[in-house]
Amino acid sequence: MLSDLITSQSRIKLLNVLLAEPTEMLHVRELVRRTGDEINAVRRELLFLEKKGILTREPRANRVYYSLSKNYLFYFDLLRMGAKIVGLGDAILKNRVKIGKIKYAMFSGKFARRMEKRPTDVDFIIVGTIVLPELAVLIRDEEKRLGREINYTVMTEEEFSFRKKKRDPFILSVLLGSRVMLYGDEESMLA
């Protein structure tokens, strides 16, 4: 949780909004609406985050828009953290007992970055003994929030290991592609 690292509640709310939509440029009033904070608190945090290089500021006509800065040294680390603390990642981690015994869970790099993808790309993979109806509820909620379908794959540990040993093209694409680990040890997954 961001609250483990950051003491400013306004900054935490602001970062949660920005990490939920990492590619969006958001107007100050929209950020106020989404955080539920006072405009002065939001402006103070925006100024702080801009000075640190975390945000970029873009004036357009008489409005000012902000977004996460891709030039920030820890931009991709923020995206990885965001995948775990907002949206589907947060829901899965909070409900992991209901979902079953998870060995590995990961998002594709394109999904975590909210990049355009091909219809055949898989956004999320989960390996273990999974309670499918519980997972499906969380996926549907995130699909509603994002306004698009999430392509996901569920497999048992045995199936994953078997397909990895057989050098299955799908599994190889997962292992060689960019991903954000939500749960599990990446090193043991790759071994």
C-alpha cells in the first residue's frame, strides 16, 4: 500500500487516480473530483509531484492537465506498483483467499501500461488452484471500470509446468514477453 511509504493522504489519493489511468492527461478539476479532496490540497500535491519530476504539466488554453512523466527515473517501477495497488491487481490481492491457491499471477506489460494490444493478446495469467467464479467476478468488475474486455488465462501448476517443459509457444511468449508479476516468485517461474 502507498500508505506504507507516503504519509500525505492527499498524495496517496492523487497517485492512486493517476496510477489507475497511467496514460491519461487529467485536468485539475477532474483530479479534485476523483480524489474527493479540496482543490488547494490537490494543487499543493501536484506542485510537489511536478517538482520531483513524477508528473508532467501541460497547459491547454485556460486549463492545466497533469499525467505521470515517462521521463521520471522510476516511471516503470511506479507502473508495476500501480498494477498491484489499484484496479484488478488490488482486488485480486485483497481476495486471494477466496480465489484459491495462487502460485503465479501476472499482467502483460501492455496491460499494465494501458497500451494498445492485439485482440489475441492475453492481459492476465493466473496459475494455481483457482476458484473460477470468484475470479470471474473480479474480472467483470475491472472490465466495467476500464470499459473493455480483459483476456485472461487460468491454468493449474501442473499444466503450466508441462507446457513450459514442452516449450509451448504461448507459454514461451509469456516467459519472454514483458510482464508485471502480481503474485509469486518470478525467478522460480522462469527456472
